[in-house]
Amino acid sequence: MVWVETPTNPTMKVLDIRAMATVARVRDLIFVVDNTFLGPYCQRPLKLGATISFNSVSKYINGHSDVIMGAIALNDRSLYDRLLYMQNAL
């Protein structure tokens, strides 16, 4: 698994998601992008080749600090089925 955050915290460096997705795919790795800072409106990692896009919904989407939430989006049905199984099995 390759896990990146872009833009990075705290330096706000932007990573080339498409290039990193290509490297991960060649090595048959799951590529996760923490998309918390830009959110799904400004950056769409799945369209750039990420396997999973992660968002901390508490920060920018919810707008309040009174709720703790997170969301993942993925474009691989078999991986979704595996994650769903593990979520329900634990």
C-alpha cells in the first residue's frame, strides 16, 4: 500500500497523483490519497488513478469540530467487497 497526503501538511506540497498511481499500479499496490485539505470538490484522486480516496469529513466538509467523521471512496468493486467484509467481521 502507498498512502500519500496531497497537499501535504504542513508544507502544502502538491504531489503528482497520476504519476504516483502509475508507479503503484505497476507494482500491484493499493494507492490511497488522503484528500482532506482539498476535498472531493477541488481534487478527485480516483479520476487521477488512486485506488482509494480518503477525506476527513470533520474538517472541511462538515465545518464543525463537534463531530468526528471520515469517508473513503474507491473504484474497485472487489476491494470494496473485501473492506466491507472486514468491517462487518470485526
